[in-house]
Amino acid sequence: MATDAKTQELIVSVSPHVRGKETVSRIMWTVNFSLLPAVIMSIYYFGPRAAYVLGLCIVSSVLFEHLLQKGIGKESTIGDGSAFLTGLLLGMNLPAGVPFYIPLIGSGVAIVITKLLFGGLGYNVFNPALIGRAFLLISFPKLMTMWVEPTAKFTGMDAVSAATPLGILKEEGLSELIKVFGSKMELYSSLLTGNIAGSIGETSAIALLIGAAILFMRRYITWHIPGSFLLTVGLLAWIFGGDSGLFTGDPIIHLLSGGMILGVFFMATDYVTCPTVRRGQIIFGVGCGAITMLIRLKGGFPEGVMFAILLMNCFAPLIDRSVKPKMFGAIQETKEQKQ
């Protein structure tokens, strides 16, 4: 039966019938691009070692995903950029001085166990890069806490160990931390530019905020999780984080230190592992902020962003279910009907 041109243009398919131009691949590669300023600053401060660790994480993550999918007879999805992003985020959560096998093991745990064994992109319960880092921290605590002094940049592959600002704050207190940097303004400046010891992704809060601005402009993230996360951290740091009693803490140090900026804008906002309802995202962010400060102030680790996000990933489905609005026209069951 012959059909005219107009009839051929009609497409019958399941919903959604209104589709946007955004694709998974475009979103993933945009996020990768938004991290480029932070990557450049990390290489500037930590030198070739940062590029080495980041490269190992990215290449091994992409290879693990490609080989496993080919091995089970599925089409490789490395072109969508998600494996690249997982490797990049994992690398940014590692110290620059780790040996070569640390990125390989972390990438394997992140891609094979956390992502692919759960069904692939869109089915993972936890953020793959954070699970990879958590596994490494538990398995190799000494190697994962050997922080590199940024002044050792461009001196080859050797690195000089140093304490992180959060480590000094945890062990010595705020006054000692300020003394190490010379003044509070020098401390703020170092935190903003990234001239501090720590993970590769802790370099330059300014560079990370530039990347976050790109995500906001593209509307890939909203204010709900970052705003509630940062507000909770700042408030609790001000109330409980001081050496001289309540309301004497310095929230700026906690907001700019450690993996706060990287975690808030690039990992807590992961579409798959965070709530989808706006009210739920605010609850999620508040929970992340509260757990982060509980660990930083009272826990055994100086940093708590990673554990906070992973713990709240567990509650994301429950939060969504609790705050999900009722469908228009839905019939609510009475107590008698439920019984």
C-alpha cells in the first residue's frame, strides 16, 4: 500500500512524545568539560604526577567498561562519556602521590562492581567514583592519606608529604591552622586558588566554581542540593566549629576545604543517585551537610563529604517516595480500604 510523504512523517511511539535535544552523552561530556579548569589547576600545582594519576584513572575506567561489555556480548557504551567522567572524578579524589595500582583498583571497583554489576548507567545505587575511593581508603589507608605538598610541582615524579588544612584543623585547632598559613586572609587565598596539600580535586575552589557555573547555565543542576548542602555546613561550622565555644567557628574554612566544592556540585547532584523531587533534594542536601560536619567535628576522619554523600545515596529512594506529590485525580485509600 502506497503512502504519501505526510503519512511517512507520522511516528507512533510510547511516551514521552515531547523530547528535548539533551542526551546522556551531551550531558556527560559537558560535565567532563566543566571540570577542565580544575584539572588544569591541579596539574599546575601538583605537576606531572596529577596528570599521571588522572590519566590512569580515566584510561582504566574506560577500558574496564569496554572490555566487560564486550565480554558479555553487549554494545560498548564508552562513547557516552560516563566511564570517562567516573575515572576523572575518581582521579580527582586521590592524592597525587599514590602508586600506579591504586587508580587501577579504584577504577575496577567503581566501574565493574558499582556501575556495571548493578545494571549499568542509570541503575547504580551509589556514586561509582565515591565507592571506588571509599574502597581504596579502607583498603590502603596509609597510601590514601599521604598528601602531596603543591610546592613540589614540576620536580618530576617525587612528592613531598604535607598535612591538609582539615587535618591541621582537626588535630591542632583553628589558631594553629591560621599560624601555619600566616594569617586568615592568606589561608582563604590558598583555599580559593588551590595552593594547599590534599587530593587532586581539592585544588582551586575558584576553578571548581567556574565548572559549577557552566552546569548551572546549562541547567544540568539546580540550587536545591548545593544550596541546602552548603548552608547546612556553614551554619553548623559557625555554631559548633569554633575553639572558644558556640557561634565562634569559621564557616568559610569548612566551605572551601577538602572535597566540599567538588562533592557538592559534581557528585551530590548525580542524577542517578540523588532524589528527583525538589523537596527531596533539599532534604538530601541538608542530610549530606549534617553528616559531613558530624564526621569533621566529632568523627575520626578530618573529612566527611564522601561518607555523607554515600550514606544519603541509601536514603534517596525513600526520600523521593516520602515527598512525591500525589497524582492529580488519584484516589486516596481510606484506612478501612487498606485493612
